[in-house]
Amino acid sequence: MTENDSVNTPGGTGSARKSLAGKTVLLSGGSRGIGLAIALRAARDGANVAILAKTDTPHPKLEGTVHTAAEQIRAAGGNALPIVGDVRNDDDVTEAVLMTQGEFGGIDVVVNNASVIDLSGSETLSMKKYDLMQDVNVRGTFLLSRAALPMLKEAENPHILSLSPPLNLSPKWLGAHTGYTLAKYGMTMATLGIGAEFASAGIAANTLWPRTTIATAAVQFSLGGDRMMKASRTPEIYADAAYEVVTRPASSYTGQTLIVEDVLEDAGVTDFSRYAAVPGTPDDALFPDIFL
């Protein structure tokens, strides 16, 4: 990609191209799906990518471990630091931040990608799963963001990005799956709160959410199976939008609940057809995501 790239290409808007070259991204989750796509997009610039994830060994049903993700990051042109740990564990998170700083000299971007989904109603949702969603989604987002703050304060263009939705208080969403809604909205509130608290330090904190479902394991196994997978967009649309967010000036681009497609349209993208999980699927045939 060059400075003269088409405005329909994320990262090339006719002016000097933005880049994550030499920047360090610390991402929770990321062994597969959206998190891995974000990591690979950064790696194509030559970024340093540290991934904190529990997947040390292969899952019987899901592809990818933190180690295979690191291999893909390196193959894409980046430097990788795979860290086996749990975002719920204070010591693991502290160690991940210190390891990332020790390996790469600092942290420029934190991506809160780790998340648990369970759409059970309030009467059927187990409290164990409720606690898990709160611990990973809300506490994990707060903990990782907080732990990285000392390094972010030293960064040239520091960003926190959480993959969570806008705060839509419609009864449609509040009552659809109360436990999960609380957990995802908690991610958003933690992020917006940190953004407000540390705006004076120049640290941006935003959230990002798609208009359509994304073809990931969560969609396949927790939402709609193969039928919904075929009516979704690929994780690359999320990755391209995340890239746009974290390469913008932190001091003037913070405290927002952003939508993937809006971010890309603002960057000059007018055709989303290449992101269809099944090529040729028209936009109006795609499955809308929840919370919007």
C-alpha cells in the first residue's frame, strides 16, 4: 500500500499513510477470530503484537492456540509475544504487561478482545456463567486497561479499544439476555469511564461494534450455526475498522462508541462486498448483529 492508494482501501486515504510500524499492541484473546484478525492487520505494518490468552494447547473443537497465532503474526511481518494467561487473574495480567514492556519497550495500544457469550434468559443462565461473563468481559477489560496505563501514558499515540457495543437501553436488548447484556455494556462503561478519567493524559479509549454478525466460532456455536455464518461478514472488516481507530490521533478521538461500518465509511470505504463470508452475498441478506 502506498500514499496514493485508493480511498476505498482502509489505511490509504490519499494523504500520508497511517502505520503501526514499530508500535506495540497488547491484545486479550486473539488465538482465533476477530482478535487474531486485528493482530494480523497490525502485523502487516510490522507492529509488535503481544497476545494474552489461555489457549496453550489445541481445543478439541476450535482451531488455534496462542502459539499458532504468534506464528501467523510473524509470517504476516510482525513481531509476536505469545503469553499464556487468564485475563481474570491479576498476576497474569500484571505479568503480561511487564513481559510486553520488557520485550518491546512499551505499550501503544490495548485491545480488549477477550469475551464470553451466553444468551440464556435470566431463569436459565447459571450463576457460574454469569460470573464468568462478568469476570472476563467487565473485570478483564478494566484490569488489563488499568495495568497498561503507566505504559500508555508514555506512548506517543496511546489507544484502548474494547470490542463492545453502544449503550442501547431499549427494552428489546435489556430484556433479551440480561446477563450477557450487563457484561457487554459493562465493557463499554469501563472503557468510556477510563477514557474520561485519563483524557487529560492523552489516552484514547473507545469501543467498536459491527452492524452485522461476524463469522466466528461464537456465531457458529453460540448463535446461529452454519446458516448465520453464511450470512455474516469476515473478521477482516472488524480488523480494518480497529486499525483505523487506533491509528487516529488519540487526543481528539476518544470516548466514542463506534460502529465498524461507520468507521470504514469515514475512512473512504464504500464497498463492503469483499467482507462477505460467502462471496456475492448482498448486504441486505446479511444477519444484523445484536444491540443496534
